[in-house]
Amino acid sequence: MRLLLSVPTDVVLEEPVTKVIAESPAGSFCLLPRHVDIATVLVPGLLTFTRPGGEEVAVAVDHGALVKVGDEVRVACQRAFVAGDAADAATAVRERFEVQSERDKRARAALARLESDVVRRLGELRGRHGA
């Protein structure tokens, strides 16, 4: 099989695999080369795949979608981080997504300040023009 993993701005990886394990709202599932075609939503968690040499790789994924058609397995998600082996994945994922979450919080706070400033200035303009 061939796995293609992408985020909105980039292709994270594209390589041959022998197995893919992911998690949908219905639970965890495994795809092997002759598995029936499938399309499903993915929940945040770990997607693991096995390379032809037997190496297992863990990837942290955010909300997304997985589509398997023939030998192609395509995964599209908001965020993805190749964490390496499963033993180190939890720590790497936590650190990586905590940094992203902190950035998101700061961006939301800045946007809220901007919105508040716009509303305040509109109020000042209305007061000046007697509206």
C-alpha cells in the first residue's frame, strides 16, 4: 500500500506501508493491503503504520479523514506530527500540541482584543456624531 498524509499546508509523508492502524469515532481499526475500500473520519490520536522492513512509526493526528481506495491510503488532517516509535509518541505529541494550543490561545486573545478595540472605537464615533 502507499500512505499519503497531508495537512492543509503540506504533505507530511508519502511512502509505501504494509499496515495502517488509526482511530475513528467507532474505535480503532487496522488496514492491510487487501482490505476493503473505506472512507472514515479520524479522531485526534495516534495513527501508526508499518514500513515494508517492519519498522513501526507513530504519527499524532488531529481531526481528519482517511480514505482507502485500492492500494492508496490518503489521510488529511488539520495537524500531524511524525512522533517516531510508539514509546516516545505520547511525550512528543503532548509537547508538540501543547505548544500549538498555547499559540492558538494567544492568537484568540489577540483577536478578542482587536474586536474589543473596534467595538470601542465604533462607540466613540457614534458618540461624536450623535448617532
